[in-house]
Amino acid sequence: MKKQHFFLAFFFYAIAVFYLATTTPISPHEAKILYTSDDIVGHLMRWGENLDAGFLGLRAFFLFFGFLTIGLFYALSRHYFQKSKDVYLSTLIFMLLPGILTATTLANVAIIVLPLVLLFVLLYERGHYLLLPPIMLALFFIHEASIIFFVAVLFYAVMHKEKQLAIFSLSFLLAFIYLAKGIEVGGRPSGHFVEIFGLYATVFSPLLFLYFFFAMYRILLRGEKTLIWYISFTALAFSLLLSIRQRVYITDFAPYVMIAIVLMLDVFNHAIGVRLPEFQKRYKQGFIVVMSFLLFSVILIVGHKALYLILKDSKHHFADRIYRPYLLAEKLKSQGIECYDGAHGRERYQLRYYGIPSCSKKTTQYP
């Protein structure tokens, strides 16, 4: 991929991201965090709200982390690829992932975790070991699911005889156990295994995830197992194993899995590089198909509002829980209604954000 093509794509990507962050109503997850959470995501949302009263203010800090993530991934790609075209292509695929696009647009913890993990890998690859413990400490406090990260780093350190890294990661794992933090494990065998594949297909786009899964498995069998592979594969494997017994939250694992896009492209380059030109055609055709599906997913996300408004039965649209409270609030305001008791669950917080509190709790805080 040429440099000018990448920066042109990045320009339109930035416009799309700011458009989505500015025009997409507050989601149920965001609304609940805004009014009930004291974690870093809640604080950043409230600080952003003080900067700007609109949707963009709520997501201002997360936009910053989103673009920081892309910059760090670009730096990581430069470490893995010698050719500039591969660096640009890898970064383009990464930033077009539906999971990255939505994480940059909406307030969530994943887009804070991602730059920390990428920075950790970059500093390790460049030999700046003294800067690793502060990043590990930040992950420990910010994300309870980072226990998976420390398990992966411990595996890598043991296999590659990295004593200091093993001591650091083991210390944080013991802290997780002592403080009873981490991912809750429980339940009984259920049907969530297929569901987690569907979630990953949504985060990556279906065909891209299939090839990503193949690439991770191929590296497991006969590829070079780098730190980034250990982090991504461990998170992927744990999420699949846990899904056999319980429902898995994709935001707990996706930040650690998506960073291995750089390895996926490296596997593809090796596969196509060892073949004669006449045998490369089907690989290139497959790449075009996969990228077409990825672009189609991006178009659906960017144009989701128009699609929602033109659908006759919008209840089945993936953004219905975002737009229904917003449209309801607009309708109530136009009728001069200042409170509403028909909302349930997180929808109450969404209506509260639009200035329509519950009538029975108009002067009190929601629990």
C-alpha cells in the first residue's frame, strides 16, 4: 500500500470517527457508566462532559486514546515489517476493524487498555525494561481482565527464560489472587461457545476473523511465538474455554486479541511469498474478498443511523437500544413532558441524560 493512499484513507477515517462520536446518541452502557461508575471510564466521561455538553464531549478522551492506539500500532508494524507498504496495510486493516472503530467512537475501557498493551510490547521489543512495571501497574488497576495479560506474559517469560519479566508478571498475578480480583469464573456448560465466535466475527468482520484464527493456529504449530502472539493467543484461548461454561464479555478479551493483526498479515505475506506468481492469484483474490467484507462492515457502522431510520421494523437493528431512548426523549420534550416512568434498566439513565428523569425519582439519584 502506498503512503499517499494510506493517509488519504486515514483522513476519511478520522472524519468518519468524529462524525460517529458527534452524532451517535449515548449508548446504554455509556449512560450507566456516566451515572453509576467511579472507574476511570466514568471519570473521563464526566471530565469530557465539562469540556463540551454534546456527545463529542463524553467521548473526547476516548477519541484521543483511539488515535493514540493507531499511532502505537503503526510503530509496532514498523518493527515487524521491512517494507513500508506492509506497515501501511497492517495499520489500515487494524484501524478499520469494527472493534477498533466502535471502541474509538464510544466510551469504553478497551480503548484505554489497547495503547497500554501496545506500548508494553513496543518498550519490551526495544529493550526498555525499566518502563514495563509502571505499565503493568496501570493495567492492574484499570482492567480486572488484565489478569489474562499477566498470565500470557508469564508464559512467555518462562518459555524464553526472561527472569525479570517472570518475576514482575508473577507478582501481579499473586496480587490478583490476594485481592480476589480478575475475571469471574463460574456457571455450567452452556451454549455460549458459538456466541463468542459470533462476537469475534463482529469485532474483526467474519472472513477476517476466520483467517486470523487460522494464522494464530499456524503460528502455534510452526511459527515464531513472539510476546504479542502469547498475549493474543492466550486471551483468545481463555475466552473460548470460558465460553463453554459462562457468558463472556468481549471487551474483557478483545483488546489483547486484536493486537495480533500484525502477525496475521505476516503469515499471509509468508504464504504468498513462497509461491510462484502463477500460484499467488487465488491468495490475492481471497485477500480482496476479505478486505471487501471488512470495508462493507465499516460502511454499515458509519451509515448505521440512515439504515435505522429507513427500516420499517427497527427493533431488530443493532443500534435500536441507542436510538429508541433518544427518539423517545425528543418526542416527550415536544409534548412538554418532563418526566417518564415507562423506562426500565439502562434506558432510565439514557433518558436522564436527555433531561427526562423518572417521575417517581425526579429529585433523587438512581441507584
